[in-house]
Amino acid sequence: MLFARLGLAEQLVPRLKQAPPGKQVGDMLVAGDVEIGLQQASELIHAPGIAYLGPLPPDLQKVTVYAAGLPAGARQPEAARALVKALTGPDAAAVIKHNGMDPG
């Protein structure tokens, strides 16, 4: 656990709240249920009423890597390749960054 690594577990764990299924951390922040929220940047960056402060330091991050694959028997392999090319191209990179993610 992150807080144990930082030596803060004893002080923080009793005060932690986890968002219940179906509820966003941003909703809890806006409602005043919590004062600080940790969530993927893409979920907070454009949320109304949220002051996004920035990412955690790199050594504290949990990075999600997305990948694309194409099955050998794909019925429309060229369309799939075109989609992957569009999603990994320079035009998509700007949109991905704007939405709080790193295009890699």
C-alpha cells in the first residue's frame, strides 16, 4: 500500500474512504464527503467543481498501459490496422494528453 511505503499508514488508514461501486471520487469531492481524492487524472481533469492538482510523483504512480491486438482470423484486418494507426498517431496524441493521459 502506498501509505505504508510512505510511513503514513498508521495515521491515514483509519481516515480513508473508498468510493463505493458506481460512485466516482470526483462526486465525493464535490459533495464534500472527502477533502482529497486519488483517481486517474482522466477521471478528474475535466470534472466540474474539481481542482485537479496534478499527478503523483512517478515513483508513486500506478501506470495502466493499453495495447491493441489483431487476431489472425480478423474479418477486417485493414480496418483494424487503420483504427490502431489513428489511435496512435499525432492527432490522437493531442486529444489523449488533453484528457489527462500520456500517449506514450
